[in-house]
Amino acid sequence: MASVATLTSKRGGNRGAVTRLIAKISDIIADAAMDRDRKIYELNKKLEDLHDKIKVVETLDSEIVDLLPAADMEAEMSNAGTTNAVAYDARDAAEFTLKTLMDEKAAEVAAAAAADAAAAAAANPNPPAPTVTPTINVTTATDSSHLPKFNLPEFDGNILLWNAFWDVFEVEVHLKTKYSNATKFNFLNSRLSSDAKALLLGLVPSNDNYTVAVDLLKKRFGQPAKIIMAHMRALTSLPNPGTDRVSLRKFVDCLESHIRGLKALNKKPDSYGDLLVCILLDKLSADLRRNLARQSDAAEWDLDTLRKSLLKEIEILEDSESSLTHPSSFKQPQKLNVLFSGATSSAREFSNRKLLCPFCSGVHWPTDCDVAITVEARYEIAKVKNLCFNCLRSHPVGDCPSKFRCRKCHHAHHTSLHKAE
């Protein structure tokens, strides 16, 4: 494993590369002698390189934080966030400039086409009526602008959602011969967002570029081996469920979703079931494992038996909840201020589900944890559980989608990890 010094040196080199790319992009934008098509090409190429380098820096940031002692993590994360923000701002500004140039070009092309059509109409005000061929199929002559009336799914670059997106798009748009490829390109681009949309930057709508766009998307997001790996990672990263029905139902739904996704890729449970059983059992509380054991007579757990037992446990919890809501027990609602008078059992259950402490799994806010009292202890637990230091969920710090920051110092860490000066 590389040392902190080695990783820091490597990050410094990549940060230097980011700085040079940003300077080069600024020179391209400022070059008045460069024609627009050349500028669009150069900006697109340099932005692709910049995206790649920023990803490398973010990966190194996470690896460095993982090796640091808890006391040094906050300062490192804050410094990295400040440095990276400069690169993000420069990248976003360049992408906006590129989009503006592409929009200008598209507008000019459309205006030229309209002018040509007007000139042709003026030169020949009474064109002969076209000869109608009896063999024309009315269906294939449909106007290519008539796109599907319902909303197709949007794809943001989440590789686990690619097959679901493409299966629908392929049937409704890709295989329809009544649409031109340029029309398909525009419709495809309108259903993309985030990383998926960024992948197609620089491609102008055309018949040829539609094929290029589909190939790029399939190469990045549609490779079965990569999707299988993503499902496997998601299974191992499933959050630990609580003992209540809603938490357990969410856990089982996520589990079944990934197993179905793997089956669709011809990855059967037999090939990974034994390992997954061990991982899943480690995620269950001792009380829940005891309940499951009472339901099964099997000497050893296998994946199919465990899945059935989890579903049975959910049914038992649902039955017990329904027995508590017998109509005879209903009373006239009372005006209560639950902030001071105490909540109902269902409200308390909802609150308990929302307040599971990531440090000790107790029912309280992470900032109120009395098991992991010190900031150092909390950092160590988060590190062992591979939790994001910003939101305390299971993903790398660099991939955190949360916009929230520490309520005390506004730096990129959870408030429960704030270290007082």
C-alpha cells in the first residue's frame, strides 16, 4: 500500500496537470484568431482531459484521507475541497463557453437552411406536384418530428440504470425507421443528464453522430462486466437494516433488485450466493438473526433460504402492526402538540427509523452519540465502516452527493465530526 507521502506527491503532480489544462483552456477561449469550429474541437478535447485528471485527483484525495489519523482528517478534507473548488469552477465556465459556441453554430446552420429553402421557393413559386408512388407505406412516411408522446426515462450516468434506460429507448426510438438518425440524436440527448450528457459534449446533431453517440454510451455504461461489478459492489455496500418493518423492507427490496439485475446478465445466485450470505448475515442485528433462525430448520444458511426467511420476517412484522390498529381501538383525534406532549407510536416508529446512529446503531442523532463520545473515536468508527465523512453514508467522500456541510464551521464533514478549536 502506498504511503501518505507517495500519494501526496502523486496528487501534486496531477494537480499541476489540472492547472496547466485550465491555463490552456483559457488560452483557447481568449484566442480571437482561432475559428469557431477549431475552438469547439480544442475545447472539447481539453475538457475531456480535464475531467479525467480531476477524477484522478479526487481518487487520490480519498486514498490520502483513508490513511490519515483522525485528528488530521478535517484539515486535509477542507484543504482538498478548497483546491478542488477552483478546478470545478474553471471546468464549469469552460463547459458553458463550449455550449454557447455550439448553440451559436447550430443557430447559424438552421438559419442558413431556412434561407436556402426560402430562396428555392422564390426561384420556383409553382413547383410541379410530386409523383405519388402507390407502394409507399403510410406508416414509414410519418413525420420524423413525431416523437413518443409519453415521457421516456432519463439516464444520468448511473451504470446500474443503463439497461433499463436503453431497453425502453431502443424499442421506442432507436429501432423506429420513421425517425432520422439526427432526430434520434436530439431525442437521445434530451433524455441524458449529468455524466451521461457530458460524455456527448462536442457532438453536433447529425445522422453520423447518432451512431457515434450510441457507441460512446454503450462503451462507457453498457459493458456487462462493469454492470455486474457495480451490482456486486452495491450488494456488499447495502446499509445495515434495523429491526422495524420499513427498514427491513427497504433492505430486502434493494437486495432483490440487485439479484434480479445480475440474473438479467446471466449471473446466477449459485456463483456468488455463499459469499453473499456471509456478508448479509454480518449486516443483520443479533436480534434479527435470532428471529430468522427460529423460522428455519436448515443447519446452514444458503441465499435462497435467507431471502425467504427475511420475507417471512417482514410478513410477521406486518401482521403484528395490523393487530395494533384494530378499528375498536380508534379514538377521536385530539389536538396535541407532539413537540411537547409526546408522539404517537407510529410517529415514534418513524422517528426511530430516521435517527439510527451510524456509530453505535442506537436511536439518536449522531451528534448525541454517548458510545462514541470523542471526535477521534467517531472518525475511527467511520473509517472502519467505510462511511463518508460528509454524510455518514456508505460511499467514498469524493462521490458524496450531499450539499450539506458542518453546521458549526461549514466545512466538508458531518457536524458530529466537528472538532472544536
